[in-house]
Amino acid sequence: MTEQQIQKKKIKQLESEGYYVIKLTVTNKSGIPDLIALPKKSNALFVEVKRPQGKLSELQKYRLKELENYGFRTEIYRGDEPI
């Protein structure tokens, strides 16, 4: 069994248990695990970063709504708000 097949099996298992699973392919931190499994109603915040005039794609809109339906907080950050 390949590592990819094992990952798919684990993703299916976790999703069947109610987790929102993300497979990481590129991160800004070396050594980060392959998968993130988030339970419903956690305090995770997902941030979509856009230029001030940038527009969300339909897929990005869908993903943000999907994450909100899982109970996660989402925001769109355009860099024009104070930190």
C-alpha cells in the first residue's frame, strides 16, 4: 500500500468520524504533518488573504461557506485593516 493510499484511507476514516480534514502539500513550516483533522465547532480561524480589490473565486466562496457550516470562523483579510 502506498503512502497516498494510506492517507486516503485515514482521511475517509476521520471524515466519517465528523472531522474536517485538510491534506497539506505546501506549508511555510518544515516538518508539519501531512493532515490536519479539525473537529466541528472548534475555535480554528481560516483566513483568505486578498489584495484590497481582489475577488474571491467561486471555489473560495464555497470553501469558506463549507468551513462556516462546520462551525469554524472564517475571514477575508485585504491588508487594509489595522492589525
